[in-house]
Amino acid sequence: MHLRNWLDNYLDADAGVDEAWIREHRGSSATAEGVAQWREFIEKAHRNPAPHFCRVVRSRAEIVGYLCGHEEDGEGGEDREDRESITLGPMYLLDRAQGHGLGGSMMAEFLTWAGPARIRLGVADCNERAIRFYRRHGFEIAGERYLWRGRLPTLPMTREAPPTADC
């Protein structure tokens, strides 16, 4: 699903993002080893949810979406209140599964898991639908566009931690 989503959404001849480049940078997710690594990550997230989050959405037996995230290195602990920053990603939902509330449900569960931490992500700047989705969930563009792996134009987005009430 991961590779298919990239091939469906991120081809950009002007940026040099063609099928060969995508397969070079994302193709391992479609190999037996890549699938095994994802399964291991998902199982790890279920066993130890403090530093990792991963949810998979299925339609019958087929995976149609997932959302993963993790505490940024050097932070965290068991108490969610102590986390300062979380990275969201990857998040994908096949086109045919969009518009039914699945993405919003995954995001709500992720935001609950993240607690009051600042959340960061990168989104392809050509993916207007994803940018609108993230904005609806409190994310804002947080810097200049950069080239992911030297080619894919990407926008950094952040959802700041809510202010703490001083009592």
C-alpha cells in the first residue's frame, strides 16, 4: 500500500520524482523484508505504546490506510505529560477510503495518544488535500519548503502544544 500510494500521488516530473526514484526511496516497503519490518514496527507499537503509535485501517482483509508516529529521539518516558515533541508520519489513506471519516478517526486517536506534546510532520507541498486535512486538525505550516531526499518538495507543519493553565 505504501509504494502504491507514493506512485499514485507523488510523481512530479518537474522535481525529478519519477517511478524509478520512488521505487529507489520507497520500494523496499513492497519487498518481503520491508513488509516484515513494518509488521515488526506495528507489533512493537502495540507492545510498547509509550514511544510509538501505529494504527492500521482495513476494508475487509485489505489495508486501506495507516497512521504512525513516534516520540522524537531523546525525549519522552512513560508519562505522556512529559513528552515535548512527537513526529507524525507516515499517514496514508487510499483515495477510495477517503471522505468516510477514517482519517479523522485515526487522527483523533493519534492526538489522544500524543497528549499535549508539539507534533511535527512533513507533507508533500503538492498534496493540497493532505494540507487541508492537517490544518483542520490544528497544524500550521512551520517553515520553508525543503526537498525531502533532495527532490520531493515538502512543507514542514507543526501542531503546537496547547498552552498550560497556570493555577
